[in-house]
Amino acid sequence: MKKILVLLMAALLIASLSATAFAGDKKVKLAYVEWDCATATTNVIKAVLHERMGYDVEILPVAAAIMWQAVATGDVDAMATAWLPITHADYLKKVEKDVVNLGPIVSGAKLGWAVPSYVTVDSIADLNKHADKFNNKIIGIDLGSGLMTLSEKAMKDYDLKDFELMGGSGATMTASLSNAIKRKEWIVVTAWSPHWLFGRWDMKYLKDPKGSLGGEETINTIVRKGLKEDKPEVYAFLDKFAWKDANQLQKVMAWNQEEGADPYENAKRFIKENKEQVDSWLK
């Protein structure tokens, strides 16, 4: 009787371990920075993995440096928010032996400083002449981001001693921009595209003759080493995932700005309306 009981317990233990292993195989962790483009992309990836592939997906909003480190250490499986070759170059250099770059999900990405089109300044080099009109401020995003690091470099390159680079977030930046535009005030913000703000307002990038803020970039997917072996189905999907163009990404970003919007519900809407494209990612 005891022998039967031991065998039964062993069988139950093996079944439990097998179930746990299977559950682990069906779990995916993604990291992202809470930029509007990253939020849209990460939720679409989550929706495809969950709705179409049956995975339990956890998405973790973190700072850029932590995001890269989490992929490198294997604490998360992937992220699709790598701005290369310039903005995140330092992050990639530190961990490139521990990650796999699956390539671009969209091209034509750009960083810069932007102003409403009614502002008569066209170049960063001319900002010093009008510092008072801008309240002596450059409105930035989260400190430590690649854009802010490059913006700090631009402050030095253009000797903008009469300006202060203000840290904040993507949300506080766009809120400040919205308020300024309502009052027809002059404002300069750290910006990037693809971004919904260029669709909502008539904006222009300031020229950057010194090239301090870099040139055209791509947004790439980065995965942890070993993902191809551990979760080949997930790896294959992430390797194929890409937007058709920047406009398609900006469209989803715009949905997410609507009142009461839920990024995950909008991601489900996207995969429903673009079934053929999603199917191509899963072949």
C-alpha cells in the first residue's frame, strides 16, 4: 500500500512539474519604455502572442537602461524599442554579446527638437537669439533617455547657456506643447517620429547643422540569447514582426490618444483589421 502511495505521489509530482514547465513555456515577458510608439508596438506584440498564439504575456514599463539590462540578463524575453544606430548605441555596446538584434520593425525614425510651425525660428543655432520668447526652456522627456542624452550634448554644442533642459516624461512634454499651442506661445520640445503629435498639430523639426541629435534611425527588436532555443515559435514571430511603415504605427498611436483609449484593446483592433499582415508574421 505504501509502495502504491509513493508511486502515486511521484506520478502526481511529475505531472505537476510537467504542467509547470508547460506553463513556463507559454509565458513571455516584454520590457518597454512608456513612449507612445513603444506602448503601441508592445501592445500589438502582446495581442498577437496572447490572442493568436495562446501565450500569457507580461509587459513591464521601465527606464531605457533597465530595459536593455533586463533583456541582456534574461529577466525578460524581448523588447521592440531599440533606437539604432545612434540613440541607444551606448546601451547596445554594453550588452551586445548577451542579446540578439532581430533588425528593424520600422525605418525612418528620427529624433530632434520641434516647434509649432508658427514659430519663426528654423534652426537650433538660432535659439539663443530668442531665449526669452521660449521662457528659457527646452521641454524634455524622461531623464536618462537616449533623446535627453543627445539633447544635453546639443545644449553644449550650441552653447545654449540661456536655456534649461527640463526633464519630465512624454506625457508632460505633449501636455506642455498642447497648452502652448492653445495660447500661440513659443515652445521647443524634444521630439521623435513616428509620433502622433505630428499628426495632431502643425509642427516642424528645427534644423540641426551640427548633427548633435543624429540622423535617420530604425526601431529594432532585441531578444535575449537562448530565446530561439527556448521558445522557437515566439522567436520566429518576433523575427518577422514589423510595421508596414511609420504611418501605420502612427495610426495606432493616434488611436491610443483618443479619450478613454485602452492600448491593448486598440492592439486587438489592429490585429483584427490587419489579419493578412498578422498572418504573414505567423507563417
